[in-house]
Amino acid sequence: MSTATITHRYGPYGGQYVPETLMANLIELEEAFVAAVEDKAFLAEHHDALSHFVGRPTPLYHAQRLSEAWGGQVYLKREDLTHTGAHKINNAVGQALIAKRMGKRRIVAETGAGQHGVATAAACARLGLDCIVYMGALDCERQQPNVQRMKLFGAKVAACEAGTRNLKIAINEAIRDWVANPRETYYLLGSAVGPAPYPAIVRHFQSIIGSEAREQYQTHFPKKLPDAVIACVGGGSNAIGIFAGFLEDTKVKLYGVEAGGDGKEGHTSCTLADGRPGVLHGSFSYLLQNNDGQITGTHSIAPGLDYPGVGPEHSALKDSGRVKYEIVHDDEALTAFSELSRLEGILPALESSHALAFAKRLLKKSPGQKLIVNLSGRGDKDMPTLIARGLV
């Protein structure tokens, strides 16, 4: 991680569709990021934070009983074991260090499932930075444990009541805050979306997942690679993080799994499957929109997947065919959640459960494969939803 690649466009996707008042901020951010990742002192500080605060490297765990039940070999990249319980901390720590280096003292962030909010609040507490987290009011209701954790870390949680009351609205409000306070504020964006350079920065900080997973797999199986790597996709940060380690290995199949919700029209979050290109939150990418270009409503049992857009690199990967994007519905994800919990003693996040469900489906179709599933987070945060569904 000693060099940075700043990509503004992934084929036709990406770009900077923002008010003119924010262009200076984006230029300043890009310059600060490039300088930081070429600075040995910053790299040492970042590595120390990943090792002693985040808890890296995370294990690549062979889920033996699950593998026997599903008819293959399933390896879990255990991002649920990071501090705060999800992959989001990798990016939050990196960007918080950048913000501190830039002299920014006020941090705003958005969150859906709450994990990015918790990670940002924790990183800001560690560095003594003020933190405001915007969260859809619906997500506040179904992710109460994470709301409480953010407050315990000293963050202010702003519940967003407008519109769909979910992640899209939270991003809207975070961007409005940033536009209103551009000089003193750093927007710590949590997914591989938004205007350049954010998708490249988030990819950079999350790519450690893929580089670790590839090295760990080859420790088990020298000079060999898995048959496939699977990750859930909302905005796409955990997926692009683990895919980054395997994109050049063309024999490794890559699967991104979108949320099919309850399967009813307008009750899904299948941006890549059902969407078409447009502009949202400063970037040109696939979106769920109607014929007039208006963003449509979404639904998923997993708040982190309940988003009508996706990162621009995922859009390019879909078009190229390098990554196949599949759909898993709520009930299928809940079944996978229950099976991992009971067979391995691991509670996966409902977001990660979508990736697990597709792994089960893939093994049913083609038994005996060796799969890596990115277990992007733990399921403690989802207890209110699980109780409501009668799983507890």
C-alpha cells in the first residue's frame, strides 16, 4: 500500500458531478491522499493503526461444518473480527488519518447499516476529531445497537426523516452539510461511490482485504487459487476490496451479490441487475430510476444494501463481464444466516448473509468448489430485525 492510483473514470463511469464550491475540496483531498500514501511516516502510522487498533490481519477461516453441509469448501474472510465489527473500519481509519493530516477537525459521514458510522465515530474518538453521522430514520430504528455505539464514542447521530429515510437520504444530508461547510469539514465517505477521488481512495484502503485473502489462501494451498470469490454489493466497498486481490487472476470467478428484497416490484436493491446509468451523489454509474430519470425506492432486509446506486468500478466490471452480479432475496439470506450461526457459531451481518446464500446456491449447482466468501460484518447489529422475524 505504498503507492496510490487515482482513477477518475472506470470506462464511462465515475467523474465529478458536484457543485463548483466542492471542486477545491476534491482537488485538496486528492493531493493530500497522494502525498500521504507516498510518505513513510504516514504509512507507518497507518500500519500501526491497522495492526493495533483495527486488528489486522483478519483470519481466512475454513468453515468445515458449513462446507460439509453445503457440499464444497467454504473459506470466510473474517472482516467481522475487526474492531467495531465490519470491514468499514479499514477505510474509516485511513481517511480519518488523512483528515487529521489536512488539518480538518470536523468530520461528517453517512451510514446505512450503522457500521460505517460506528467505524468513523471510533476513528474520530481515537484522533480527537468532532464527528457527525447522518443516518436515515428508518435505519436508526432497525439498527439501534449501532446508534447507541456511535453516541458512546462521542459522535452526534443526525436522524434523516425525509423521503425513504434510508442510506440514500443519509448521503444527501451529509453532502448538504459538506456543501454548506466546505472549508472546515472533511466528508468521510464510507463506500466506493461518490465523486472522484472517493471511489479510488475507498478501494485503496479496502484492498487490504483482497491482498490478505489471496496470500492466506496460498499459505493453505501453495500456488493455487480458489474457484470463486463472493461478496455482497450495496455501494460496493467490501466487494471491491476483496475483488482487488483477484481481478488479474482470470481463472478465479468473481461474484457480487445484490439484495433482491422480498422480490416484489419496487422492493429490491438490484442496481446492477435492473438499473441503468445515470448521475447520483456526484458520480455517473448504474442507478435504479424510472423512465423520467427519478431515483426509485429500494428495499432490503439488510440496511447496508438498501441503496439505489453502486460504485463506478462495479459498473465497469459488470459491463466487461469480469464480475458476475447475482441476486439473493431476503428469505434466502435469512436461511444462510441461520445455517452459519448454528453450524459454525458465527453470527454474520445480514449484508454478508446474501453472499453466503449465493455460495450455497453455487455449491448446489456445482458441488466441490473452493470458495472464499467475504464475511464483511457481524450480525449483532441486526438483532432487532432478527427478533421481529422470529429467528430469536
